[in-house]
Amino acid sequence: MVELSTLAKYPFLNASKTYVKDNALSVEELLDDPLYERARIIGVERLDNAFKDRDVGNRILATEYDCVMELLSYPIARMVAVCIDDVYFKRRYALGEAVHVYKNLIGESVHFLLDISKEFNLNVKHREDANKLSIYFTDYLRNAPTRYKKWKMINREMKAGYIHISHRDLARLIQEALRSRINNELDARKCNRVISDTFSSDISRIKNKVMMHRKKMEVAPVGKLDIEKLPPCMKEILAAIQSGENVPHMGRFALVAFLNSLRLNTNDILKLFSSAPDFEEEKTRYQVEHITGSTSSTAYAPPGCDKMRTYGICPADKMDELCKRKRHPLSYYKAKWNKNSKKEE
Ligand code: SF4
């Protein structure tokens, strides 16, 4: 039997769902009953905190009442997030939940982490005698933020398909698994009318905040770059980064090398990436500078269309007529650019 305080800290667990089911709580009760008002307040607080701080925030869990309210605030926050109906916001909220869980997980025992790994079907092995953890490489690749140096396969020790990881690494992999699970679940749900009516003022307030944030971060023409003239592949990668999707390393690499070839400097490139819900300036700067050659001896050239296809980052369904005549994303961009300048002449 899992303790109530654990369910409150980890409301995504199967045991947490069972608790809600066993107590026969209906959506109507959660939304109407004065008994659950505190849960409704915390639900909205989770969303606000996730948007502001990328963490749904800590609350005191001293009594049974605190724990129940905290636990119930999770499904409420999710239902409201669905009704806010904004991909950027949903990604940011999912990140806020996942980051919060990560912070809690690093303080938990290895056995607790192993139990949670099972809920995400992560194939993790623990050698008790040597206190060593390892994860099957496909699960590692699916969840590791390989855009960061430390997570690249080349920097990892692998034996018989299992990659050695630390306790903290496992917590981070669970964070990523949870984040993508929440993203998928939120995307698959539809807004419930009763929820949108009950939380109408919070929903419009948050929507407004998201809009203001967007305006602030809006990609003002950076340097000489014209987003509209980007080839479909680069548009896709940029949009995925900006909405916080897990873009494979090759996609990030191709985009940065492409932008660098257009003579955008590191700050301009960072500005383009800064609207991503999980944007971390220092880490992104490091990666960008590595690709552009500021911190390495080589400035990498952007891949051509053939290579883009091989890496699966040329979106066949989005290719247009110009794509058929070009063999490199750069020549696509230049052709559009020249066409436009001729029109203006
Ligand atoms: S054909 Fe080339 S330019 Fe067009 S989307 Fe594919 S990779 Fe990009």
C-alpha cells in the first residue's frame, strides 16, 4: 500500500489513479463540491507555476487533507490545460510537472526509482552488490536528452546492450518519459465543456498570458533571416524546437549549421530557440558554438537534401515544387530570396 504522501508527490502513478477511482470521485464533485475547492486552487496554481517557473511548485504536505488536495489538483490541472488548448502552453505545463518530479526523485531510494521505471516500461537493471544501474539502450535513446554532450552515446559505457547510468541519470530519464507521456495524453484529450465553464476566467487569464509571452518572444526578423523563405525541412525543425518537441540531434545540427551558413551569429540563433518551453541558454549556447565553430576547430557545413533524407529529416509530405529542383536547403533558401529581391527591383 503506497502512502498518501507518496501519491501526492507522484500523482501520475497507477496507485494514484486507483486512489481516485476507489474513492469514487466524480468529475462533477471535483469541480463543484466546496470540499475540493483547495484542490481546484492548487490545480490552477500548478499551471501558473509551470508557465512561470517551469516547475509546478511545492506545497506543504503535512496532513492527510494536504495530501488529498495535492493529489486531486493534478487531474484538475490537466483537464484545465487541455481546455487552454495551446500547444506551447501544454508543452510547458508537461515540462513543469516532469521537472518537479525529477527534483523529488533525486532524493528517493534506488528501489523507488526502479519501481517507477516499471510504470514507464523502462528496462532498467540494478546490480545490488556493486550498486550499479544500467538501462537498455533503446529506452536510453528514447528518453535521453542526447542533444547534451554528457548524454551522447559516445560518452557512455555500454555492455551487452545496457548503458551504465547513475541514480540521477535514471531520475532524468524518468523525467523525460513522464514529459512525453503527459504531452501525448494532453494532445489526445478534448476539452470538457463543464471544465471550460468552471474555469473560464482562469482559462482566459492564462491564454492571455501565453499570448503576451508569445508576442514578447515572437521571432522578430533576426538579422537578415526571412522565416517565410526557409525550406520546409528547416521550418519543421524550427517549429518543433520552438514548441519544445524532442528534436533529434541531427535535426538541431542541420538547422544550426544552416543558420550559421546564412551568417546568423550565435545570439541570433539563440533568439530563435529561446521561445522553446525548455530553453536553457547556457547549454544551448554551448551546442550552437560547437556547431558554428566558435568553440571547436571546425564550423560544420549544413547537410544537403540527400543527407537530410537519409537522416529522416526531409519531410516528404511538405516538399514543394522548388524542393524538386534543389539539392540543398541553402540553394532553396537562396532561390526564394533572389526571386523576391528581383520582384522588389
Ligand atoms: S527537399 Fe531539401 S530543401 Fe526540400 S524539404 Fe527536403 S531537405 Fe529540405
